[in-house]
Amino acid sequence: MHDDGMASHPDEYWEIRRELTPSPNPPVVADGDQRLAVLIDLSESRVASRYRRLRDRLSEFRCLKPTPTDELHLTVKLFDHTPTAATRGGSSSVSPTRIADAVTGIVEDCGPFRIDFPRLNLFPDTVYAEVDDGGRLADLNRALCELPWTTTSDRDARQFIPHLTLGYFTGDEGYDRLIDFLEAHRDPELPPMTVAGISIVAYDLTSNWGSAATTLRTYPL
């Protein structure tokens, strides 16, 4: 994840898109390292079905690795959960049970809500679809960040920008062509959806998300 000097509004990177240098940021991990995430799984939604056409277009650009359809998700909050977390960056390992108890209380009064995907946009490390949800994901993220045992990144709390990651930069070859495409096709043509559940997921950082993710618990809204 690219955390340095993150924007706090979607327009900030879009305004300097021609000046940006793609910044692939692969994680440095050890065998057995895991991450826990609170997220919304879109892999079997109408959004995923409609995304396939856009994924094929994005695969034409050598600077980008499109997100596989079965890995589509909206992240609410990431947590470290690794054997070595306590020795890296001051983080501490958080148990799935602790997160589950916290999420239970936070989503207790949270009903289903609608999400729209109005525009394509980019961070230095990803291309994404903007999310219009009336602030619901930001509220959930903020509630999780306020827990005393939670560590936060630059994409949390006040700098949290809800987004659907559609591809990760792998380099800068063909970057200008990609920007031409994004400017001409800002509407991702993804259907609106109703979020009716939130999940806690664990995945192995040394493997692909889709092949290693394990859903620990899902909360109906």
C-alpha cells in the first residue's frame, strides 16, 4: 500500500495525473504473514459481472495489472495480524476475535446502504472507481480507527477515500496512454449496488488474494 503523502480528496491526484510517476509498492512480507481486513466482497455481485469488460480494456496497458474479478472488494479497514507485527513499525497483532467483537457493536445499527461508482480515478499505485455512498464507509472506517488498540495508516480516518481498486501499477510503460483512456472513459459503467453485508477476511500476504482469502465472519446489515 502506498501511504506516503496520501491525498484526502479524490480530485487531488486526478488534477496532477499527467505529472504523477506510477509507484508500484509491493509489500515486504515474511512467510506466514497475514492481514485481517473488514471489507465488502463484490466478487459475486452485478458489479463484478459488468466489470469484466472494463478489466479487458485495462489489461491492454502494460503499466497496470487489473484486479481479477474474484478479488473485487471494498476495504473498510485493514489490520495487521502477523507473527512479527510487534517488531515492525510499532504495530501490534490484533486477534480476529477482538475485531469481530468490535465490528459487532459498530454494525449493530447499520442498515443496508446504496453505493454508486461515478468515475475512474487513480492513486500513485492504483487505478480505482470512486465510491459515492453518502459517507457510510468513511463512518465505519472512522469508528474502527477510534478503537484504542487500532493502528492507522495514511488511508484511514480523515484521509480515508472509499474506492474500488481496479488495477495495480507495475511500472510506467504506456502510462500516458492509460491516462488518455481514463480521461476519455471516466464513467466505469458499473451498476449501483446495495451493501447488505460486511465481512472479516484473513489473507496470506505471500499469496494472491483470491486463492488465499478466508472469510472469518459475515455480518448481515
